[in-house]
Amino acid sequence: MYYIFFTGTAGSGKTSLVKEFQQYLLDQQLDTAIINLDPAVEKLPYTPDFDVRDYIDAYEVMQKFGLGPNSSLIVSIDLLMSKAVDIKNEISEIEANYVLVDTPGQVELFAYRDTGRILSSLIIGDNKAVNVFLLDSFLAKEARTYVSLLLLSSAIRFRMNLPQINVLSKIDLLNKKELEELNSWSNGEELIDSLGEIDDYSFDLINSLIESLDSPPVPVSSTTDEGLDELYAEIQKILAGGEDYLTEENSPRL
Amino acid sequence: MYYIFFTGTAGSGKTSLVKEFQQYLLDQQLDTAIINLDPAVEKLPYTPDFDVRDYIDAYEVMQKFGLGPNSSLIVSIDLLMSKAVDIKNEISEIEANYVLVDTPGQVELFAYRDTGRILSSLIIGDNKAVNVFLLDSFLAKEARTYVSLLLLSSAIRFRMNLPQINVLSKIDLLNKKELEELNSWSNGEELIDSLGEIDDYSFDLINSLIESLDSPPVPVSSTTDEGLDELYAEIQKILAGGEDYLTEENSPRL
């Protein structure tokens, strides 16, 4: 059983990609299941096999504790941890080759808070897992935002400590020229050229960032299904052992 | 007139620090004003001179557009831009030496979205400004989270394009040993030692990150007022010209 997490900022298209990628796997006769971890989502275009909303309701939390919308999401996930045993039991009944995990747009859960990592460890157990991080291409087409999203991607990779694939989502919203430019930025020089004047601090940091990419972000669209073959191939490369990230040596779990 | 932005993740203590820092400035006979940019905050411990809630209500947006709490905040700020002229007019009437700007915990506005930068440029106009980024020390005492928060700090610094001071907030919640350890991490070697085994990718990135810090994060507490002198000194160094970040050459505004 393999777990595929989908993380990214609000509106980056996680839920749509989860839906399309499930269909893609089903078309290949692969068993799939979906876990929804977003306690504040209203409607889902798929039927989850596990739904965090059965355990917690972000709106109730908001009212009960008099919290703002932002804090209520964080508290919801914290509260969820008190039901860890029940959740683990329910999840362990899922049987599938691939379990797709949809996550809240509140990326800070996975980037800066323990609970995201604890929750993901709980779900994964002894299985292999990969994290697909969505860079919203509609935001990322601005070079400075592209860099910021790569920094966020690194924060999440570092904090979740899972092998990670970067994806440029929603590419159907870009024209050909925009997409070509975005793709060219996985080359550090091209990216730095597009940024205009930057200070030395940024120059070094961007070079480290680009060097740290194992492979360029995969452009995908959940509307046209472009890029799903490439995404599947990247996932296979990691999960089926092409690159063994999960050895004790190079990627210890804390 | 100088603008001091306070940014950081939800719960990092921005609002409390704004309140305490205003008092600190008032004690020195300095004129101050406060701008609140958080459309979802319930109660404020200070009286803002400009309040974004007079223009937009995140709860109304949530109901009107049927949005989740996360998206409603982002849409709120987007909607706000349509009232940019009115906002600019109201803000331009503020007269003070220092204008403190409180921001939403939804840091992605400032890290990954245009609106945060546009809004801050609108507010700043031709004045000098500095961004105080709060690393929540209660989260940051875990070494991996410390790194993630530094990555977020870089994303915000890069995206806002303002001189930035990092602050370790809420240090009254730490014991002496925890605080000493946290302070030691502004040295790259100490930090890497605390991380345990990491891969080469992380090693290089962390070194770039630490090198990019102009000065170590300033430990502060809004409960004990510890560190406010140091924070004020750092702000002076930047705003009063000790270091001229805002020249065309080393920090161009895009």
C-alpha cells in the first residue's frame, strides 16, 4: 500500500488533482482509496474512504471556542489528535494499492506544525509514501512568487521528511508563452534573469534552492489531464524503488 | 513617517507585540498609530487608527460566497483591493512617527500572493518601512520547525522586498535551556548538530539560509517586555539609516 499526499496552498487545485489522479489510476485497473484531511471543506467531487469531517467540524470549533477562521483550522487538527486511535483503526481498514491523501490549504500545518507530521506518520505507518506539492502555476508565473513557492516546498519537504514531487498545477490557465517561461525556471540562470535585480543574499539562496530540486516541477492540469502520465512516472520512480529515499541513512524519520 | 509591519504565522503573537511595542514607543514620547489588516480578528487589545474590518468582514465573505474559512480570508483581501483608493485616502490622514501594521496570520498573503505586496506598497507609499517577522518560539524550539520558519521568513522577505528583522516571539514560554538552545541556532553548525542526520540537499540549503541572516533573530516577550529595547535598536538601525537597504541598487521595488 502506497500513500500519496497532495499538499499546496489554498486554491492550488489539490482536490481536483486528487479526483483526476484517482480516475487515472482506476483506468489502469489499480485499486485506490482517498483520505480527506480537510475539516473545513464544504463539498468534495469524490467520495472519500476516510473523511476527517466525521471526527471534527471546523465550523463548530470556530463557534465553540470563539476562534477566527484561521485558528479554528489549526485547533481542529490539534483536537483531531485526541482521536488518533480511532482514526488509525478506521484508516487501517482501508485496502488499496494507492491511497490518495487530500490536505487542507492551511499549509502551515505541514510546514510549521508538529501535528501535520504526526498525523501523516500516523496514516502512513510502515508503508511507503510520497508527497506531491502543488505550485499553483497561476501564482507561480510571477518569478518572485515562484521562488517563494519553492521555499515553501522546501519547508514542507524538510518538515514532513517524505520524498517529494513538485507539480505545476492548473497549467490550462496559462498561455503557451507563460508555460514555457515557467518551465524554463527550473534552470537557475533563467530564473535569476527573470527576477531582475536581486541582492547577493537572494542569489545564493535561489541557487541552493534550484540545486536542491531532484527534478523540474511536473506541469499538470486536472482539466485537460495533461501531465498525469509524467506525474505517475515520477511517483513510480520513488515508490517502486527507482530512488530509495526512505533508507535510514539519507532520510531519517524524526 | 515610518511603517513597521508585523508578520508571522497564526498564534505567533503579532497582535500582542503590536500592542506592547506601541506602549514602548509611547513611553519614549514617540507618536504612534496602528493599522489592523486582519479582516477576521474578533477582538483587538488596542484601538486601531485604521481598521480593515471597516471595509470588509471575512465572516460575511464566507457566507456570501459559500467559502471555507481559509479561502474567505484570501478573497477578503482580494475584495479589499477594489477599495484601494478609499483605503489610501483614509491611511494618508494618519499622522505619526511610527505606524505599526498588524497583519493576518494567513501568512501566505505576504509570502505567495500579489495582494499582500500590493497592499503593503499602497500603505507605505514613499515612506520607509521595515518588516518584523515573528518566529513563534514555542514552535521554533523544535529544530526542524526552526528551519521551516526561516524558510518562510525568506519567502516573505523575498516577496515583500522590505528590510526584515526576525524576532523569536513568546520567549516567556520557554525555559532557560530551551532559549539558550534556540539562540545558539543562529550559528549554522549548532543548528545542523541539533537536526540529527540530514541529507546533502538540506545541508546546503540550511547553510545558505543562515548566511542570509543579517543578524540573529531577536528574542522578545510581550508578557515581560524582554527584548523590546533590542528590537527598537534593530528597527532604528534600518529605518534611521544605519543600514540603507532601500537604495535602488540592493533592494529594488518591483
